[in-house]
Amino acid sequence: MNAPRSLHRGRRPGRRPGSLRPATAMIAAALCLGLALAAAAVGAPRAAAASSGSTLRVEADTAFSTFNPFTAYFDADLNVIASIYPTLTLVNAQSHTAPYLASKWTVSPDKLTWTFTIRSGLKWTDGKPIRASDAAWTLNLIMHNSAAGTANGSLVADFATVTAPNATTLVITTKQPAANMLYVVNNLPIVPQHIWASKVSQLASFKNMTFPVVGYGPWVATGYVPNQYATMTANQNFFLGAPKYKTLIMQYFTNGDAAVTALRSGQIGEIDDLTATQFEALKHSKNITLYPSVSNAWTAIELNPGAQTKSGQHFGNGNPALRDPRVRDAIELAIKKPELVSKIWDGLAVTGSTYLPPAFPQWRWTPPAAQQLSYNPAKANQILTAAGYKMGSNGVRTDPSTHKPLILRLGIHSDETSDAQMAPYLQEWLKAIGIQVTVQSMSFTQLNTDLPKGDWDILSDTWSTGPDPTYLLSIQTCADLPANASTAGNTDAFFCNPSFDKLYAQQATEFGQAQRARTIDQMQQILYQNAVDIVLYYPDNLGAVRSSAVKDFFYGKPDAQDFYPQQYVFLDWQSAAPLSSGGGSSSTVVLWVVIAIVVVAALAVAALLLRRRATAGERE
Amino acid sequence: MSASSAPLSAQGLSALEAPPSGGAASGGPSGGSSGGRDFARYLVRKLAAALVSFAVLLVVGFTIFSLMPADPVETLTRGRPTSPKQVAFLIKQLGLNQPVWERFGHFVVSTLEGHLGYSWQFQTPVATLIAQRLWPTLLLMGSSTVVSVVLGLWLGIHSGWRPGSHLDRVSTGSAITLWSVPTFWLGIILLVLFSTGFGPIPALFPAGGMSTPGTAGGLTPAHILDVLRHLVLPSLTLVLVVFAQYQMIMRSSMIDELGNPYLLTARAKGLRDIEVRNRHAVPNALLPSVTLVFLQVGTMISGAITVETVYSWPGLGYLTYQALQIPDLPLLEGTFIIFAASVIVFNLLADLFYRYLDPRVRRA
């Protein structure tokens, strides 16, 4: 190894005839690099300009898949669709339904016939008039065509007929009274028949990405770059007034931290669904205003009360101890929910209690003090001991029925940081009442696959809802249990209670808000007492806006706890307006030029030094 | 890897006078029509092996993904009101009601036809999705691979030629440090530094995507520059993490060559040090690196999932990640076939290139 070194040590690299001197090459490289940097500097302001002025750039919630309203499932697609197609009603800033395509409506005395008056004078973006027949055609298509019902088929399940006796009248008859009809039609986009009639045969695969998309809404879809962003332009003829921005761009970031970075540097103007850590990190950022809004979601652990089919056949390998409501109560009493809020969410969540989240006060129910299952491990131990679950010498209780130690599996989402943070707390708290917990970290897919099989004891779960709680309540009914052990029902956690089902059917037909709310209160009470879903917390919706460039993005005023009301992108994007400032591009250009000069100079110096060294070598 | 192990005798010296490397200029092929026949036989043998590998891949790929626990309908519809009728329609539409053998038949046919099936979540032929993502991946992986190879080999050659030198110590230390850094972590750090700005330094590069939303596309200079600006950070992240493997292998190979007598002969003939290195040592030391380069190029189109995720780069790596989330089995199977086929093709090319590069392979 040493010999060759000694041999070549005295020799300096020479230059072959015709080859480029290293110094010359380096100077050439420096010039090329300098030119490239200078060119980039020229290109920079062009890019920066896109984020200012009349273009609002926001983060898309998910990747884009299709703009076909009949088949779209993902949030980003649904947000675009809600912006470019009308619905009969809209949800206003107070979370109540309000007129949109329908200017008014009446319901028959038997509550089975709804007559909507379609706003006259509105036109699709291609200039053709919007008629009631467009709405009737769309709804009938969803009712009778399986492909058209892919995404929204269940919403029209109770529709009997939909007709348009004239250009401004739409009549919907239902099989049974539907108290939530105005919310249901809010989720059913209406499309122009003259455009879509020719698409029916290919509906399942039609992506509706030929631009501009003919529709009606505050925006017109005008472009899509696959897997990156969608572009919409303001509809100047929107009846509520054109949006303040001329262009809206929804950009998808595969990584939340990258989106936060983009907000900080002004590449996007708004972001939501921040984590508590990101929210805290943005607190001291200049030009950024934070908007925590009241939660419309909860995070819970669901306890397997015994997986069963609609016919009552049990299946799965869930721990039978969890069928005992006393065990479930004890578990809820053992959990210190406020500590989860402070430790995991830095206080940016509301301590969990009842089933419907706090965003919609009309459905909010608080359990009476005597029924509350607040943190009380002594009482939990007392309940378990009284129920015959004897504490073993190893600190683990024994199930009196199976004579097996009380060991439960806790399934958490491997891709949810808060789940990973929560698990050790639950382990510790349940250990204190003699229940051993083994944590199983699973992908979202794996967890969803295991859930309908019933092969689980405790699962972490999250749900959100709109202002109509019908769907969130429906997943707790016996009707949503699977038909047999090999098919998945819509059930959340195999809960089944005939009294709950009776109330569910009752609230669906109660048209008075107060009356319906009272029924739903009773339903929440049943869920709370059965402790199948133990709601741990309601994480706040954490949003942020680049307030140096965008104003009036979030609407409403914060409450006493500084929470804004529930926000809807339809209204956010409509109300947002540009501010004149928000530049910074010129300083970036200057910096690029400076960097280019420095790099060129550094490489030139290096080249000169190399040349001197080479010459010295030759002199030796 | 040394080209010759002959002792330094008169006979050996004579033998060593021939250029020891297997470059194109040296040691001509075994010549004439017999050489042509040899090559044809060799080519047929390698092609047959590649075809067998591909057939095995079809079976393995389908089996692996069929065994995955998956309920795509549940994943797609979770959180949305869904009636049994809708579920039944989706099951039928996605082909989930078909027996496994029938799905395998569809899979083989769609692969041979080239459209690779139909994505469940994107409702688009898999081949179309792959084609959309191929260019971004080739651009990212191609640029980073070229820079990594050039940088890694240059550093490997120079540090291996003079082990223990200042350049060797600094470059080896840096390379090993960067090689051991988690890619996503380095990506996030570069992202925070250069996309947010720090101190008086403003943001220099975009935080994600492949182009600035709202700007015109096409082959205009402005768009090309825009794409290059978006390319800098993801490419830099990959280069910093990857170049070490080329450097370390090249360095090791170079050090292996240092003690060989043919170098002594070359020097004895009066060749300058740089000529001894470049014309004799480097070609012999290059073979392991060539293997690595071809392996790397073969896996190139699978993209870099972590880098593409950090920088929202719309490539094939991230497409695979999206497919896993559902899981979108046709998409997973399609990407698997393309990735694996790419490795097979580049291995085949490497085998053929070896014949050109190393006379011993021709003689084998």
C-alpha cells in the first residue's frame, strides 16, 4: 500500500496535450453557474408575482383525483366541486341552511313533498340558463344510475320522485318525512344537463377535467396540473357577488411542514389543519395571523362491545370483558382527559365528553353532573372490584368469566403523531386500575381492515361532522351492523341499542329544531352512558393566514376562549380579499444576483490558485 | 479486482506492458464470426433469463399484493354516508367480487396490453398515471444520479489515489456523515433553511411542487428556469445522501489497485502520475462502480419516496405511497411491474456493457 504512494508522491498531475486546464475549466464552470444563477434571479420575480395581487393561493387538503361530482370522494376534489357547481341550499356562517340555487322552499303538511323555487335569471358559465330541469335531471340520475350514485347515492335513498313542472319549480317527494332535507340537498351538486347528458355512459371513469368546466358557483375551474394544483377563476356573475380575488389556486403539499414553510415565505396565503406544534411555531411569525376555530371533530377510543351481525351473531376476537358496561365505565373513569389536552395538544383542544362536537351548539349536550364519568381512578377500581375483577399480585385483574388476565389491545394509527403520544398515557392510567394494555400501531388501512372483522379490543378513532349530525348518529344504529361476518357494515364500533334506534328514526322526522335537538340529546345520553366511544378531546381546527397579503379570510368573531366559529371554505374563499403589500421578491432578486457574483468570484479565485499550484508543480 | 496478479518477473513485465484495463481500446473481442456467435448466444441467454425473471415477477407481484389486508371500499367511503347499494356497486366496479384466478388473468392481460389495469382511487389507467409521473421522476432522479455519480467518482478516484490526504479525510468524513443522515430529515432541514429563509436571508427556493402555480408551462425559458428552481432542493438532498456510496466504492477500488505491479510498470515506462491513474488504475477500479451505477439507474424510476414526499414532487415514488394508502392494488401492481422491469432491463444492459468493459467476461 505504501510503495505506490512513495512512487507517485514526487509527481504532480500533468496536462495532456489538448486537454482543458483545470483552471480554465473552473473559470468556464464559474461563468456557467453565474449565468444560471443570474437567470434564476430573473425568473424569480415572475414566480413570486403569482402569489400576490389578484391570485389567492391556498393549501389543498388532499391530492386531486377527479372533478366529477358523482364520483368524487376526496376533500380537495369536493372543495373544488362545491366551488364550481351549485346546490339547492348553502350552509351560512351560522351553520344554518340558506337559499342558493333555490331562492325559497315549502314543505307539504304531510312533510313528504318539498317544493323548491329555483332562482330565475341565473346562467351556467357557458351562458345557457339554469333551469329546474337541470336539478331534476341531476337528482334523478343519482337515484337511478349506479355510477351516478357512487358518491352520493345514500343521500337520495329516501327520495321517491323528483320532477320539474316548470323552469323555476322543483318538486321532491320523499318516502318518509326528512327533517334534514335542506342539509341533504346542500350536499348534492347540480350539473348542467346539456353538458352531462352525453357523459352518462362513461360516468364512472369521466374525470371532468376539460377546462373551463361549465358550471355555476363563485368560481370556474380553469386548470389542473396533475398532482400539483388546481386553478379556478372568479365567476363575475355569481349572484352573491364575485369573489374579491380573480384567481384561486389550490396547491397540494404532500408534507404539512412544507406547506407551513410555504406560508411563512409567502408562497401560499392560507393553511389549515395545522398540528399543535406547527401552530405554536407560527405564533411568533411576522405577517401571519392564527385562527383557531371551534372543533367539528372528536378523537375517541372505541371499546369493542362485542362484534355482531344484524341478526345478533357474534364474531371476531374482541375481549369479552368489554361487553361488560362496568368495565367500559371504569376505563372512562381512569382516563385523565384534560391531561391529554394539555400534553398532546398544548391546550389547543377541548376536553372530550359527549358525542357531537362543540362546533354546532344547537346539538351540544352536556351530561348532568351526577352522570359525568370524569377522572376518578378510585371509583374505577371500586367498580371493577365490585364486579368481581380481582386484582392479581402482578397488578393485573382477572376476568371472572374467562379467568384470564385483563389484557387489552390498543390499536392506534401509525401515521398519527397524537395517537403515538396518547398510547403511553392510556397504558399508564389503565394499569393503575389493573388493566394491562398492549399497543398495536397500525396503518390507517390496516386499522380499517381490522375494524369490521371485530378483531380488536380498543381502537383510536376520529370523526368529524357537518352541521347536520344525521350520518354521525346513523353509524351507531343497529341498521348499520354488517349483514354477516364477512361483509363490512357502516357501524362505527358495533354499538346496537333499540332505544337509540327508535330515537334516531324519531329525530329524522322532527322538523322543529328544538324538538329534534331534545331527541338528539337523549341519543347522546345513551351513547355516553354506554361508553362504547370514549371521546377524549375535540381538537381545534387550527388555521393560519398570511395577513400581510390576505384580509377577511376567516369570518366571524372569536368567542370568549378566542375560538372562531366553524369555517367553510366556500365562504372563506368568497370573503378573502387581497392586500396590496406582500412583496419581497425584489430583495430575493438582489440576493440571487449577489450570490451569483460571490460564486463566480470564489470560483475564479479558486481557479487562479489551482493554476498557480499547477505551475509550481511543473517548476519543481 | 486487480487486472493482473502475475509476479514482477521478465515474463510478467512483458505481460504487464499491455494496457491492463478492459477498455474498448484494449484486448479486442475474441474475433470474427465466432465472436459474433458467442455474443449472440450470450445475448439470447441473458434475454431468456430476463424474460424468466419478468414472468416470476408477475406472479410474485400479484401474489404479494393480493395477500395484503385491504378493504379499499371501506377506505374510500369511510366518513361518508354510503348505502349497501353503493358499496355493492363499488365492489363490482373495482372487481373485488372476482375470484383470485380471474383477477390474475386480468392482471397478466392488462400488463401485456400495456395499460396495467385501472386505478381504484384515480379512476384512470395505471399506465396513464405512470406516464404522468415518469418525467418528474426521471428529471429528479436523473439529475441527482448524474451529479452524484460524477461527484462520487471524482472524489473516490482522488481520495483513493492518495489515501490519508487532506482531501481524502475531509471528503470521506463528509460523505459518511451525509450518508448516515436520514433523507427526510436532511430534506426538511434544507427546506426550512432555503425555503423559509433565515436571518436576513430570504427564501431562495420554493417549498414544494415542480413549478410555480399559475405560471405558464411549456418549453419556454421561464418555465424551464422555474422547474430548475424547484428541482434544486430535492436534487441536492438526494445528491448529498447518495454520492457517498459511489465515492466509497470507487475509493476502495482505487486503493485495491494501488499495490499492483502493472502500475509500477506504467511508471517505469515514464508515464506521469495522472496518466497512470487515469489510464491504468481508474479503468480497473471502475467495474464495481459501474455495477452500482447500473443498479442505481435501474431503481431510478421508482423515485425517492421520502424526497418526493418532503418536497411534494409529483413523481412515481409518491404515486406508490398514495397507492399504498388505499391500498390501490392495480396501481401498486402496475408500479411494481414497471419498477422491477426497469431493474431487469438495466441489469441486462449492465451485463452487456460488462462484455465491452471487461475482456474476462468475453472470455468466460
